Amino acid sequence: MTKFVVGLTGGIGSGKTSVSDIFAEFGIVIADADVVSRTIVEPGKPAYQAIRERFGETVLLDSGSINRARLREIVFDNDEERKWLERQTHGPIVQQLNQIVESAASAYSILVLSAGAGRSPMINRMLVIDAPEEQQINRAASRDGNSVEQIKAIMKSQPTRQQRLVWADDIIINDGPLENLPPKVENLHTSYLSLAANNG
């Protein structure tokens, strides 16, 4: 049972998923808060029922599942609704992430934190993916089809680059093409294997 957990975070468009995918290629178990946040609002789950009761059909797609983009719009500028939503989802998300980490068979596991999260008590070490803001905007715009204004508003609501770098034990600067990432990840993978071995 793995006990050594590396937290991975970065702002929108920083390349968190690209980095976690490379760790997964090394056989490392990934517990991704964004992935889990989608599964806990699937039809039939308690959070799904609560969201549907509170916001009605306006937040549902034709398939009946939650329209996450619409829900984000509703809660983005409304503190009260955002806090209500966090109360419905935070507990189930943490519980599921814990289960993934606790049952991981790899030497260590990666906990991918949402972009707005700081250091978590679940982690032993924090890896921050850092990228210039211009690149974050370009990547997020081409990936999600959001407007530059939307992306800037999301970035404003997240911790700043400086705040994230203060939390970091390790940093990957992702300011180049995708093929630059694997060697950087491999170096950290080797380091984390050693730290995990000494952790027990």
C-alpha cells in the first residue's frame, strides 16, 4: 500500500494533464481531482440529485447528465451558490481520492489537485507545473474553445503563479513543446522512487 503521495498542481493551461499522463506511462497511479469531480456528479449519485433539485433542468444536458460548463457559469460569480456546490462535492471528492491513493499499487502516487487548491494534508511533496501566462491563455483557448476574457477571469480566480511557486517542492517549467516534458518528468520520477523507498 503506497503512502508516499506527490501533489501536482498548476494553473489553467499549464500542462498538468500532460505531465500526469507521462507519470501514468511510468506505471504511477494517478488520483485526479478534476476526473473525480466529474464522476461524483454522474446521474444517480447524491451530488447529482442535489444539484438537479437546486438548479433544475437548466443545468442538464440532453443526455440527462450535468452541464458542467453551465453550472460553472452559475456559480462563478455567485459566492453563495459556489459554497453550496462545494459543500455537496468536497466530501465525496476527498473520499474517492483517498481510496485511489490508499489502494495504489505503485511505489508512490500522484494526486492531481484542482488549479484553485493549495497544499493538501494528503501529500508528502508538491510538484508545480509553471508556464508563462501568455502560453496558459493560448493553450486553454485552443483546448477548451473559451474566449481569452473567460480564461483571464478563471486565472484571476485561481492562486497566482507566485503563490503556487511558494508551495512547490519541485517545479517543471512547461514553456516549450510537449516533447520537452518526458525527460523532466523522468528525472522527478527517479527522485520520487528514491524518496518513496526511504519513506517507509
